[in-house]
Amino acid sequence: MNKLVLLFLVLAGSAWPQGNEPSLLKNATIELLVNDVIIADGELNRIIDEFGLRIGKTDINNTLRKGEYILFADPALLSEVIERTERLGSTELKKIETLNHAATIKQFRFDLAYLTEQKKLYRHDLEINDPTGSVYKELFNRERELDKQIYEKNRELMILEEEIDRSTITLDFHEKSAQDLESRDGFTDFINMPGFETKFFNLENPGSQGMSDRYLGGSLRYMFTKGRSYFLIGILKPLDGTGGGQDLINDIVIYGIGKDFYPRYFGQGRNTFLNPFSGFEAGGMVLTSDSGIDHIFTVEPHIGVELFKNKYVIIDARIGYLFPLDEEKVKSHRGFTQNLSINIVF
């Protein structure tokens, strides 16, 4: 009975909280989009030296223009290290994982206390038994088994305490060499953003084949991917009165499908204000006058800037050059365009 009471007291003491013993494990996973992998790698190595980080893995692939790191940091420095690391580029993913191992550590210590006291009891029984008897041999084998269990528990506890003593940072960064169709602004990421666009069409060689000098109008513009893919349909009216008789083109119905691309630098379209882009439209124009109707196919390369963008609205302006795909109208129907548009998430 005295042995059982002693064992109970020891186990109860081991289960009692051990002060402010560390038990939180914090790990981070970060993915960055950088302008240049080599430059980012050099800057990251300076961060490693400054904060005394340990390197678990490093892999720089100059062919694929990407890098992978596994770093170990002092948990007290984790937030500052993450903040400095994010300055290397645009953050595409940041995940902080926090695990509380207090209960696990408590269980390990409880088990170790129990196994240790069991070993003491077996050792006491071994000392009072005949070493040549069968009981002694059985007690001896049980004690060896307890030694093995104590070793495994201590090893698991040591590994856990080492993990808690450091934070693991898994860092991946890659360089964007072209429009990244797999990213969050990719062609396949569909959205629903109807909108409206104004269009000013200034002909380069006006006054022939019934064309007025300038046209102004508007169109419905429907953006359907985050990669700025859209289609539109609208109408233009002449700004220079009704002169020109029955041959004057007094209505131009325009339609087309377009695609814009963000540049490699200047934020890759992730800024709230002033995101530059370039792109093109392919479509056509239906030309109507009092005397007839005609149709031509057109292409229109353009450059522009997103004046403002958030997750609800995009306001942008662009200039382009509309070019007819008809050799008879290539001189008289080409010209510069100016557009102002707004699209809203619906």
C-alpha cells in the first residue's frame, strides 16, 4: 500500500503545471512573386545573416526562375522575419500555423513519471528476489522493457521540445516572365463584371467613302475573367453634323472581344491605383448610312491604365489604334481611339 501511495503522489506532482513552460509551435508558409529571382535570393541571404536563421533547405532554379527555402527562426523573431521577407516581392500566399502542445507535453511527462516509478518498483523487487529464480528473470525482462519505453518517450519529448524551440518558415518565390495564366488574375478565373465604356474614334484620313472626321459613342463592356478578358457591343455617332448627304456613315455598330495583359513590373496589376496594361481587341464594325449598309472586320491594339481597382469595381482608360482588315478601307477607316470604362462586380 505504501508503494501505491508513493506512486500516486509522484504522478500527481508530474501532472501539475510546470510554470510558464513553452508549448506553442508557430510555423509559416509564404509564397512570393518577385521581379528577379537572383536579386531576391541575395536579399534573402542578407535577412538570414541579420536574424541568424538556420537553413534547412535551399534550391534556386535559374531555368524555371524560382527558389525554395526552408528556414528555422527564433519564435520571438518570426513576425519580424516574415515582415522583412514579404518586402522581397508581392505576397501570393501567407499562412501562419499555431499549435499548442501543452497537453501533449503534460501527457509525455505524466507517462515518463509513471514508467520511472514502475522501474523503481521492479528494481526494488529484483533486489529482494533470488537472481537464479524464474521470478527474477521475469522481473528483469520487464525492467528492460520499461527502459526501452522510457527511452522512446524521452526521445519523442526531446523532438517536440526542439520543434517548439524554433519556428519553421517554408518560403517559395518565383519570377513572373509573362502573363501568369495560372495566378489569381489568370484567364481561367471567371468573374461577372458588366460595365459601360465611352469611345472616341478620330479618323486619320477622314473625308473619304462617307466617313466623318470624328465619332463618339458608348458600348456595353462585359469583363468575364480576372485576366481582363471581355467582350463589348456599342454604337458610335458622328460629331461633325449631318453634312455629306446620303452616303455619310451616321451609325457605326461596333462589337469585339478583347484581352489585356499586365506588365512584368509595376505591380502586375495588384495595385489599387494606376495599374498599366496593354492588349488588343478583335471584332468588327457595321457601317450604316441613308443609302446603304456595310461591314468590316477590325483589330485594335491598345495601351491603358487602371485608374482605380478594388474587388468591387475597375475604372480604366486606354488609347488604341483601330485598323480595318479590308484593303479597300484600310486608308479611310483607320484611326486613333480613346476609351474610358467602368466595370462593377455583379
